[in-house]
Amino acid sequence: MRIARWLPALLILVVSSCGSPHTTRTNVDQFVNWPNQFDNFRFHWYAAAGVDLTAGPAVAIRAYVESYNLAIISGDSETTLYPGFLEATPVNLPQKAGTPIELTSVRPDPHPLPASADNAKEGSKQEYFGYQPSYLLSLEKADDTYHAIVCEGDYATYKRDETRPGKYRSLIASPETGALQFGDWQSVSVRRIELTERPPHDTDVLVSQQGPVPAPQSNVFGRWFISAASGSLWGPSGHGVRVATPELQQQCLDHMPDDATARQAIATGFHDQPPPHGQPIPGWPAKSR
């Protein structure tokens, strides 16, 4: 159970330092294509048996999900998208009756979070902490299209609390009470992605995509094109069906590295420290080619 590892680590961090170990960035400008405001945040990927996260379409899925979430969390789609993201995604279609919902938000349309005491200074940005566990639940090919289901743990992404100096909370916790409005199901979201394979070209990925850095150093989308994606509904507007069926939602909960008790402890309340972010899993190579 992950919480057993998390709490002792926090105690060690508190005892060994008179200040927060997360307030001093040590990797500013060290990681190419990784926003400084996420210095203390990492993505942790896992996958179903037989799915290789370091090659093929799974690499494009990782790059897509990471870029998308960095943009949505920060409200900044200009500086957080990985190289090649715009070339590997279609322009969003207008949201109107009959339009396939999965084509209306393939690219992030972020809404910046309200200013807080921590980012009130002109030119400063909200900092984020912790980690996002993501599980590639399925990856299947039909004709020339790959269909993927990704489970995304939302419970361990933290920020400084706006009204409690020195405290941190999960982004999904209520700012008033620290509770989850919808219980454990709120802690994990489900995303459906479809991608197609284009003719090979000079941006094809040539090496295994794993390593010590949190972001790819160059375009890793290669010949893959994200043709549709949604974390809410799928199908024509007005007639769409839920992506997160009860069965898929439960499978995603079951495949998180933290069980229900740990998720509850991490996602709720106000904490002296955010969860340690650890290393990126599987991470990206320092040189991607």
C-alpha cells in the first residue's frame, strides 16, 4: 500500500530540513520541455501485460496525455505542450449539435486557475507537486486505428493551499473542507484515445523511450496521429455515451498503484508536505534520438 511508503518519507523530509524540501527548485533549466512550475511533479506510467510503454503507439499516448494534463492543470497550453503535439493532433471542432464529442477537445482548452497568495506576484506561476499515476488499460488495433483506454490518477497532484499557510492539498479536494465531493470514484478518471499510423518520416522514434528525465527532448509522436480523444462522452453531441462506464471506472481504480485507503489519505485533507514525486516512470531518455 503506497501510503505506507509515503508517510515515513514525509517524516524523514520534515526532520531532515528546517524548511520545505519542495520550495527550492534544483532543476531549473535542467530539463528541456519541462515547465519549471512542475519541477516537483512527475508522471508515473504503468500498463497492462503485453503493452510496451517505451515503443510504438504507447509512446505517443504517453506524450499526448502528459502534454494535455500539464496544459489543463496549469491553464497554459502555450508553454507546456511537448514538441510535435500540434502536428500530431487535429484542430478542435466547434461544439454544436451532431458534432462528435471526441473531436471537440482533442487539444486542451485550459482555463487558468484563480490567482492565489502563492502566485500573486507579478510574473510568478502556481507550482504543482506530487505525481500522476497513469495506467494504459488497453491498446487494441482495428484496421488502421489503435483504440486505447487510459486510467489517470488525479488524487496525488498537489498545490499549496490558498488559505492555510504552509499546507498543501490535492487539486481534487474541496478547498473548504479537504473532502472529495464524489468519493473515491473522483480520484481516478478514464480517457479514451484513438490514434492512427501515418507513413514513416524523419521524426520516427528510433530509441526506447525511457530514461531519467520527465519530458521528451524532441518530437516523440513520430508517425502517430491522435485522431480522437475524450474523457467525458463519446459520440454525436446530444447522443454521446459515457467514456467511463462503471466497469471501466472500477477497473481503473483497481489498477492504481495506491489502493482505496491510500487514495483517500492522499486525496483528502490539508497536509504539511505533498507526496514525494519520485522519479518519472518510465521517464524519457536524456537524448531521445
